[in-house]
Amino acid sequence: MKILFISLGCDKNLVDSEVMLGLLASRGYEMIDDEQEADIIVVNTCCFIHDAKQESVDNILEMAEYKKTGKLKALIVTGCLAERYRQEIIDEIPEVDAVLGTTAYDKILDAVDEALEGKHFLEMEDLQALPVVDTKRQITTGGHFAYMKIAEGCDKHCTYCIIPKIRGTYRSVPMEQLIKEAEELAAQGVKELILVAQETTLYGKDLYGEKSLHKLLKELCKVSGIQWIRILYCYPEEITDELIQVIKEEPKICHYLDLPIQHANDEILKRMGRRTSKQELIDIVTKLRKEIPDICLRTTLITGFPGETEEQHQELVEFVDEMEFDRLGVFTYSPEEDTPAATMPDQIEEEVKLERQAELMELQQEIAFDTAENMIGREMLVMIEGKIADEPAYVGRTYRDAPKVDGLIFVETGELLMSGDFAKVTVTGAEEYDLIGGLTNELTE
């Protein structure tokens, strides 16, 4: 049996996909990328914002056509869209044979069995469940880096966000389970662990009575073979002195933090349900840069939130200009049904949202280019991602660059390098988000 697997959405969703792929591979199913030849198609969906929802629906409908034109025997839909719109999928897309919710991905083999027998399969576990799967994940990121989901769900209940309703409340994965997973990933050749969750900074509070991300990091640093550990989704108000100290002390931990702040105007932050003020954001950024001078800070913003005035937008622009974040992404506000923000008065026109997004991104491009130029002449440790075709050059990432969301460094060398190799490179040029450099010594283990 041949399976095509489509994984949409965030890196946390990708971890669920890799678990399902591992289960399917353990049964001996062949993974392919040709829709026409697939006996089974699985679509792991996202519905965080409107565009993600539309992409998921479009993929399901496109794959459903292969029931008519291909060899498709079973179409299975999993993930966030499946959790949120289970009945709509069943009622409106009869080609779908099985639907699995966000906490039922460990039932993928049962879903396949039932679907191949011509039965409709619907599995929705309690949203407080935390599936435990012994089968090894099938890594899809190239093998040299992998995401590790350290918790599921969220307790923040931001007014624009649907995640708690489709992913449940915050549940940490037990530390011993994560250490075992890290050891297994290292044994498969993974050198960079990227810690993800809806919020990584609260890790362990539900299990151990206190925020324990710093303790988890210390244990993960002991895992042989892991050389970089990167932390994403750190809520600024939850960053502790202990966490900062561990990042400073442990050489394996990248001096890189992803801090989703969303806005800088106090009134907007309050309406968003965020738990920080503008001054508190300034204070934590200042503290991080004082304690870890070479830290790279990434953040995300939402523009066009209901009621956002031009003055409040300009306050955000000035904040970005003053803070000079190393990495920054801007999303236009997307009203999601069943969230408080969707029914707030003074919804902003889409054209205005896009204009404000463009202004922020134009400013950030200037900041990012200046930051990149300041790197010229520095020697950097680079993880090689791959070779540029027909060129004596490679692409790689520094500690300042998370995969798929940040920049790259182009390494000019005639030496043979492999994906996952570490090399020391002297930066010789900068081009927007990307750097250019040359190899300055042999590979680094």
C-alpha cells in the first residue's frame, strides 16, 4: 500500500505528522509523493487563521478528486481543522473516509484499517489527552535538525486565538519522556533540537509545580550528539532568571529566543488578552541583551487588530524602530469564529491591515540589513543545509537562524561538505536577511 502524507501548518503540527509517519512506516506502508499512485492520502490540517484554513480545505478537496481519477482508496483528515470542523467535513466532503482530532493522531493505523474496509472512522479523544507513542518518529526535516514538542495546548486564552479550543489546556510532556526522545533523535543523526510548544516557557508548571524549562534544558544538554538547542515560542512575561542563566552557561543552547509579543500599545495588548505592557516588553528585551549581549531576538506582531487606530499603529512602528529586533514577522489580524476578538467593534478593513503590515516589514528590512552588515568580518559557526547546484558553494544557518523562518548564509568553498556538518565561516558580505561568507577552517565536530 502506498501513502501520500500532506502536513500543513506549524512545526508543532509537523511533529504530530512525523509521529503518524512513524506509525505508518512501522506497518510497512510505502511513502510516496505522487497523488496519482497513492492508495491512501492523509492530510494533517491547520486552521489557526483564515489563510491556513483555506489551504487545508483546498488540499482536502484537491485530494478528494483522486477518488475519481487516481487509485485512491482512503482519504484521511487529521489535525486542527479536523478537530474544529469534524461534522462539516463529514457532511460536506463525502470522499473523506476518516477524521482524527488533535489528540487522536496515535489512532492513525486504526483509521487506515477502517477506511480500507469501506467504513467511516471518526476519533475524537478528550482534549486533555496526551498521546504516548513508542514507535520512532520519521524525521522529515533532513535528519540533521528536528523539532521536539515539549508541551501541548495553552492556558493563555488570547482573544484572537482559537488554539485552547482545539488543542486543550496546557499539558507538559514528562521530562523523562523528552530526554528519551532526544536520545533517540540524536541516535538518528539529529544535531540540532528545536524546542516547540504553544508556549515553551511554562514547561513543567503543571507537572512539577514550577516552571522547569531551565531544568529540562540542562538535561537535554547532556545528550551526546546534540550540538545545538534552540528555543521557540517563549512568552516574555514567563522568562525567568534561571532560564536566562542556563542559556548563558550551557554552550549547546543557541543564544536565540523567539518572543511572540503581538503589539506594543498597552490598550491593544489588553484587548488582545496579552499579559504584558509596553514597558514590561522593553524591560525584558533590555535585560536579555544585557545578560546575553550576542542574543538574537525574534518576534511576531499582529497588525489591524479590532479598534487599532493610526496612532496606536505608529506607536508600534516606533517601538520596532527603537527595539531593533533581529528577526520579525508581521501578520494581519484574522477574525476567527468563536473568539472574542471576532465580535469586537471597529473591525479594520483588510486594505488598511495590509498597508500597516507593509510599513512594518519595510522598516524591519532596513533593520535586518543593518544587522546583517554588522556581522561582516565576524567568524561564525555554521550548520550546513545543502549544496547550491552547479556552484562551489553551500547554504547554511548560524545560531541566529531558525529553519524556514530566518535567513541563510551562503558559504563559498571548493571543499566537500555534507548537510548537518558544522564549519567556521568568516562573513564577507550581507544581502537583506542573508549573509555571504567563506570557509575559514576545517569542519567542527
